[in-house]
Amino acid sequence: MIVAVEMGYGHLRAAHTLAELFGTEITRMDMPPVAGPIETGVWRAARKFYNALSRACELPLAGRVARQMLDKITEIAPLHAPAIKEAPNLFTRLADGMTSTVMGQHFRAMASSAERPILATYPVVALAASHASCARVFCLATDTDLNRAWAPVNATKVSINYLAPVKRAAERLRSFGVPDHRIHVTGFPLPAKLIAQARSALARRLHRLDPASAFHKRAPECIVDLIQRPAAHSPLQPISMTIAIGGAGAQTAQVGQLIKSLRGQVASGKISLTLVAGLRPDVAGILLEMVQSAGLAFRIGNGIEILHATDWEDYFRRFEECLVETDLLWTKPSELVFYAALGLPLLLAPPVGGQEHSNRDWLLSHGAALDVGDPATFGRRFEELLATGEFCRIAWNAYSRLDRNGSDRIVELFRSSYSSPLQQPLCIALRS
């Protein structure tokens, strides 16, 4: 049973990949029929508060206060020696207390009678399920480092099995007191379609993003074959850049500056843009206005696309199709940092919240991304980065240094943990 809530795109994105992996559907703890009217209202209020706080971070005067509040809510403490356990904070106590009482009452009843193991992509869901009797609970961490609210107050007695995307997240869970036998370093689950096409997509990028052969000339022999001109490549085909805005819509001002700075390259056909508005019609409208104000209205449908979906299934499908053809991805350092492992060069917007600071640092430590810096001047930097082969460098570093086998490890974990007839059809479906 794949269970998630909508708190940004990240937790649902991971749940979507897992649901495809196991051939099942996503159960939403924050929506009817699992959530009652009061509980649905609480989740809606929490989303509105978080989204408003994220958007306020861009305001010229109130932004500083908003960033301080958000950093405090999502704070990740320094990681100390293994013997020093991190004490639960206020948010830990609130989450643990509410999930055993008022939050998720119907869901806990479902979890108690569930014959299948429960795999959650949000900590509150896992905590709620862990308070149900006889439930077998797993929780996928969706960032490289974690806030204390991911584990219960008494973490040493936790019944949740955690799937950590990287070793740092596993070390953090140990610092909370979670026993080693409850922690599995699996990697992050990436869509099977993108993994299957990762090598061919990387070959296209390494050629298209290296017009002066700067990277080719100093590349190791092991990747020279990849850099050779792909047969399907057209020299007239523009570099494809995708700009992905988070679920809160908090980066629209930066995107406007970015579009204006790239106006010359887009107008000449050197770059094509896909602006991802997700499920937000208001964001789609703002993006359209920004394109028009930049004098690029004539490129809409022919060099500029606005990706706006009407439901989650449509959004995830279209976004994955978009990534296959993407040469550069601009995004804040959310769960999409793990997608760099596909050989996708990431251009990072400023992080929002403690987990995004950690994600950014992790990716930069592998030389697998670039900070965009001032978006208003990125158009000038773009030409230099293209000429020096810097985009190819981060693409190759990401592909060669980051893990993309999380899906296989998660399947193997469940296959080895549960061998009852109930689980066998899942394994057979995956093999076929």
C-alpha cells in the first residue's frame, strides 16, 4: 500500500514512481475517503500555510522574516558523534502526539487490518501507521538529510522501517536513535522509463552541450564513444532547457528574470524552454505573462512550452516525457536532485528550507550541479559555460558518481522481506 500526502510535489512524485513499480495505486491520507472533513481541512490549511510562507521568501521586505521562519521549521541540526543522540523537538512531539490521537484515525484503522505492508513517502503518514496494531510500516526518506520530525519521540522503540536514499540520511536516522536493523540504504526510486533511456539521453547531451568540443578534448577514454555525434542529432536542434517551479510556486520572480536573461538565445532558436507550472493554473498564467513581457510571445508553441496539467497522473507522465528530451534542468534543490543521476545537468535556484540546503550541498559535493547565481545575468554565463564544456562536466559527474538503482534495491528489499503469496504477483509483474 503506497501512502502519501500532498505537501509539495516531492512526496507524491516518489509515491507515483513506487506505485508504478509495484503495480498499485496511491492512497492519499489527506483526502476522502481516508481523511474526514476536519482532517482534510487541517491538511489543506497546512499546505496553504507552507506555500504562503515559501512564496513570502521572495518578497523584498518580509522575505527575510519568512526565510527565518521556514528555516526554523525545517531546521536540520549539526550531525554529532554517533554516541550523541538528537533530542526530539517541538515538531517531533506534535507530529507523534497528533498521529496517535486526532490525525489519521480512519487511516490507522485501515493500517491495522491491512494485509499488505505500508510504504509511506511522508513522515506523518508513517508515524500514523506505526500507531496501528500489526501494521508493517516502511517510510521512504525523500531528502539527503532529515529533520528530527521524521522519527517518533522514542526513536529507539520505532517500528518503522526506513528507506534512506543516501548514507547521510541513514546516519541522521541513527542520530535520532533509530536502530540499525530499521534502516536500509536503498537509494532514491527513479522512473523506469528515464533509467532505460539515461545512457542515450546522456550521449545526446554530451554532444549538444559541447559545441566547441572543450569537454570532448579532455574527456576520459571511457566516455569518448558516448560523446560521438548521435545519428539522430540535428545541428539545428536547439538546446532544451526545462524550468521546474516547485509546488508552492515560490520561484516565479526568479523565472521571470531567467527568461529575460535568455531572451536572445530563445529568440534566435539556440535554446528552447519548457516552463513547468505543474497543477497550478495561476502559475501557468504568470509564466505566460512573463514570456509576453520578455517579448517572446512569438516563440510560444515554437521554442517555448508551458507544461500545465489538470491532474497528478497527467503531470507526472508529461514531466517524465519532458525530462527525456531535456538537456538542462533549472530547479530548486528539492527531491529532483536525485534525478541528476540520470546524467541530467541541474542548475540550482537558491534553496528554501533546511532540507534543500542539505540537498544542494550534497549535489555540489559530487560536482554534479551548478548554482545559477543571479538569474538576471545567467544569459551571459550560459555562453561561457557552454563554450568551456562545464555543462557536460556536471552531466558526466552526476551520471558516473550518483546512484540510480534505488528502485531495484527497494524491490529486492520487499522481495526478501515478504515471501507470502500476496507479495509474489508484485515480483512476477516486475520481472515481466
